[in-house]
Amino acid sequence: MPGGRLTQKDRQQIALGLADGLAYAEIARGLGRPTSTITREVMRNGGPVGYRADLAHRATEQRTHRRRPAAPRGPEPVHRPRGGDPEAVRAYEELFTTVMMQSGMPKMMARVMVALLMTDAGSLTASELARRLQVSPATISKSIAFLESQALVRRERDERRRERYVVDDDLWYQSMVASVRSLVQQVEVARQGVGVLGPGTPAAVRLENVARFLDFVAESLARAAEQAREVLFTETEETEEDEEDEEEWEEDEEREAPEDTGAPGRDLG
């Protein structure tokens, strides 16, 4: 029924709609569901190309039967992004994670990275990450170690001396700088090849053209990154209404935090 869980018949209709090239909104109208529900369902089950109704239904049943990890005593609210439809936010989070994975990042590391990028607080503790992603602290520790080794996150202490993990605002600039260094290295290697193969030979001409192209791209990228760097540190002014909304949001998170049952948690990552 509309508003309840998707049934196997609903999923079959979604699969038929995708096969017919229908937009998510049109499929949603046919089922009497929010568009965000259809978007989330498709993105978490193979995307518009790989979606299969039977596999999606089986995967959902398996997720339903898994036990959620118990929250630690005295849980603190996990800072999730405010604004927008919660289902749409979750679907976007999964899409963002998929894009990170396609760039070569391992799945769990991508999930941690996206969680940090999407939190309003700008940082999360290990326990907050574990609760949010429903995985063990050991999994979080391993993921953070990987991200640190790639200079993607850093650690800092808050006023309660807790270790927090932060995605530095300067990360994207440093990433561009690293790309420029890699391009410059390729330029140098290509030009060494020109000398080795002999100027004027077809192979040497090819390498010289590659070197000139990459040299131009590296210089342009370095200049653009330097000019745009300050954009990364632009802050949005928070109004009095925003502050009130944030207080109400945090109170809601505290009310929704699960009670400690004392039961051992299971790693769902």
C-alpha cells in the first residue's frame, strides 16, 4: 500500500517502468509513491541499468532480518544533513558513494568519506561513524587509516578531548596540486623519450606533442586551482532562524536515538 514497504509487485512495476525508459517521477506516480522512494530503491539495487525486481526484493528482506547494532550507553545524536527529504538524502548518499567507488576508492572507505562530507558538523567521532554506517569500530579504524594515508582526512580533538575525523576544506586544492605534480612528471618522462628515440622520428614527435599537451594542461590546472582556492573557504552566514532549526533538529535526533539493549551489534558494512 502507498506509504508502506515496497512489495514484490511494486518492484516488478519499477523494473517494467525502467525497461520502458520512464522517469522516476512517472514510475512513482503510477505506484502512488514519493519520487525519492523510487530513486532510493533503484540506486541501492543496481541502478537503472542493473535493477532486477527479484534481486532487489531478496536484498531488502535480508537487510530487514539483520540485527541493528546496539547504541553505546548515553548515545549522542549523529549529525546527519538537515533539509530535504530524508529518503532523497539517503539515496544521494548512496549515489555519492558509488561515484567515489567508481573513482577507485574501496567501498567502506568511500562510505566513511561521504559521511564526513555530508555532516553539517564538519567532523565525526569513531562512535558516531560506527552508528551512522552500522559497522564495527574496527571497520571505522581501518577505513580512517586508509583515508589518512591518502591525506583525505585528518584528526583533531574537541573540547571533551574526543578524537574527531575531519575532511579538510583544503583537500580539493591539495588534490589538484597532486594532479599537477603527476602531470609534470609525465611531461618530463615524455621529453626524456624524445632524446632517447631521436628528435624528428615519428615516435619522438608523438611524445613531444604529448609533453606539450600535458604541460599546457598542468599549467592551466595549477593556475585555476590557485585562483579558485578561496572558494573552498567561503562560509554561509547562519541566521537566527537557522540556529533555532538546528536546535530543534538536534533535539529530534536525541529523541530518536535508540536505547541501549545490551545486545551485541553486528557489522553491516
